[in-house]
Amino acid sequence: MFVILTSKPGQFRTEIGEALEPVESYDYVYCGRTCARFVIARLERETKVRIVEETANPAVNEVPSKFLPAFGTVAEARRELQSLVRSGAQHVTLIRCSSP
């Protein structure tokens, strides 16, 4: 099973933790500016996903993975990410990163 983890620079980051194995990552770029990073990760078993706010008063949340949308294959997760680009403005691109 695979999940998509999201980080938004300056707002929050999702950390790769126990039971998550990063497979691919993509930058979501709008008008030349990276707005988010998406990581497709293999979920080895149910776990809690750590989300850390990057604000003046950072908070840490641990979200049970059962609340994340799950995909049976990496290809299904990729299709979900591609739907963001198709439904967005024409100045939106997804750029695959060299390392997950």
C-alpha cells in the first residue's frame, strides 16, 4: 500500500518515519516557485505520520496513517498527483526529484 505525504516549505513538513519507505518525490511548481513537495511512500504497516509546523510557534501532530488516502500501487499514486496538474492552472508542473 502507498500513501502520498505532503510538505509545504515555510508552513509544514511531513517526516518519513517508522513503517514508511520513500519511493518517489515530486516538487509542485507554480509559476516557477516550488509550493509543495509530495513523497510517495510505501506503507509497511499502520503507523502515525508526524507533521511538523514550520511557524513561529511550531506544533507537532501525529496522524494515524489510516486517515491518509491509500493507493494499491505507485502508478495509482502517480495518477493522483498528475490530477493536481491537470486540474490546476497552466503554469503548474510536477517535477520528479532525483532522490525520494
